[in-house]
Amino acid sequence: MLFRQGIRNYLSSTFPTRKFSFVIDPKCLPFFQQPTYENALQLVIDLRLVSPPVEIAILFPAHLADHATCALAESLEPIVSRIEEPKDISPYVPCSAMPEELRKRLLQDQEEAVQARALLALSRHFQADGIVTLSQLLVDAQYSIYQHDSTRVVPLNEFADIVEVCAHGHSNFGQPPIVIFHLM
């Protein structure tokens, strides 16, 4: 049987994976300089070193970011992978079964809605496991988006938890330091 692009969500329970990818909202990247998120990035690095590795790719859409954020992304390579806007990307259109209020908010011409649709389109195009974001619009619509489009929206403050779930799901737990007591 041939597996085609676009059916990733139907295969997730059949074929377990050790490879995950998340599109990151460029507005989130500066927060990765804070200790909480630095620790999450360190866990991403550590998971790549276990045998067999658990790979978590953080996809950074450079075309949606300003110059300073792009420079920060370059300093975080290879943890953060820069992606350019694909030429053949399909625009994101919210499902008609989505609650009307959320659908209208996603279809607005305001900057936040345009950015949200771009992130959702990228996530679908790259078949990412989710979008890490601070966008209140996406966070408000996260369950509806997941229900109707099978795209997971991960609020930035939950990213470290998702990385930890990937680790624990593959039986990779942080090893406690070895303490040796000397008895006299």
C-alpha cells in the first residue's frame, strides 16, 4: 500500500515515530533565551543523543520574521531549522464546521489572523506535529483547529511539557546525578 502526503494524522496510531516537528511562531523565538525555554532546548539536544535518538525539529519560518529574529534563529542552529516559504503552499482555510466565531476571527485581515493562517498553512505543508505560538487567536481556537484540521496548537508555555512528553513516551527519563557517600 502506498502512503501519500496528507494522511499523516490517520497513520499516527499505526506507525509510532521518534521524529517530531513543530513550526514555531517567530514571536516566540526571543523567549528561548529565558532559562525555562533554554532547558527545553537542552532537552531537545539531549534527546538527539540517546540511542536510538528522539528527534524534535523546530521549524522557523524566516519569511514571517524580522531581521533581528532571523539572526537569533541563526544563533540557535541546528536546534532551530530555518524554512523558507514554499512556492506550492496551499493557503489555510478554516473548516466550515468550525464554530462561526472562531472561523470569522481566523478569516479577518488583521495581522494576527494573517500570521495565524500562514503558520497553519506551513504546519499542514510540512506535516508538522504542531505549532508553537503566543497567538491568542490560535490558542483560543486550538481545540477546534485540532478537531477539524488535525493541527495541534501548542501554547509557548506548554512547549517544555510537549518535549518532556516526547521523552517520556520513548522511555527517556532524565538521569539523576550519581551521589557517592563516603563512610568513615
